[in-house]
Amino acid sequence: MQRIGDFKLPNFFNYPPYFTLQPVRETREKQIQLWKELILDYCRTLKVFTIGLEEDFPLFSNPEIQRTLTHEAREVFVSALVSEGRAEWINKGHKKCLILWMRIQDWADCVLRFVRDNGLEDSVMTVEDIRSGIESRGTELEGIDRTVLMRALKLLEQKGKVAIFKGTSADDEGVKFSA
């Protein structure tokens, strides 16, 4: 079984036709579904939050079978994730994408679990501590993309679960958790 780091690749990754957009609609739909699942699983496993379509992203080529996805195929697969709300284009040129392997609501729920599990109700933390502090080590929040975390926190703020305090810089923004 082929691997990229700690990630085990599915069998279809060694099947050359899956690196070429399929012309038959039913086959293409299955191909797109497999690629969407692969991208989400890979990003979740290795905590990847952004993909550049013009960058050397490991899933977009398989040297063992000498195949590489075309730019068109990359855009088709990522656009399918965007249309399902599992990714968002970062720029207007559709060159870079934020991958939401967990939806923002799921990240917000994760933050609330983190607060509860660590007894942090009615306490204050910096945004950076949530991403990289001692309490977050080994949790889903460790290394979370700042944009994703801020969107989850803003969602929680709208629901009255947290209050976000602006600091003098992005590094010292604070969050007060409600009980």
C-alpha cells in the first residue's frame, strides 16, 4: 500500500485513468466523489488547510505510475468541494483554496468540547493559545488554521458562547469563554 507520510493512499491512486478527467458522466461523477473524499481525508489526517492548484500538492501526482492531474482536473475536484461547502476559494483567480475538512459549525463544537474538557468555562485565552498552547496539544485544535478558528469563534460569539477581544496585534487577541 502506497503512503504519503502517515497517510495511506486508496487503491484508485495507482489507477492511471483516475488522473484524467473521465468523459462519461457517470464515471466522472464517481471519479469526482473519490477525489473529494481523498482530498478531505488527506487534509484531515495531515492537518492541511490550504491547497494551491498551481503548487506541488502531493495528491496531484503519482510518480509511481507517472501521472499528474491537469490544472483543469484539479479545479474540477476542488470546485466540487467548494460547491458542497467543504472548501472556499481564497482568491478570485481560483488558485488557492481553504479546505474545510470539518465545517465551521463542527469546529465551533470542537472549541466548546475543548473548553468543557479542560474546565475553561469563564476563563480567557489568546487565540494563539487555542491553536498552539499546552492545553491544545494532541487535540483537533492543535495547529488549526487561524482563519478557520476565527470563523468558528465568531460563530460562537454570535451565539453568545464566547467574547472575542481585539489585541494590539493578531498574536494577542483574546477569547473569553462563557459558562
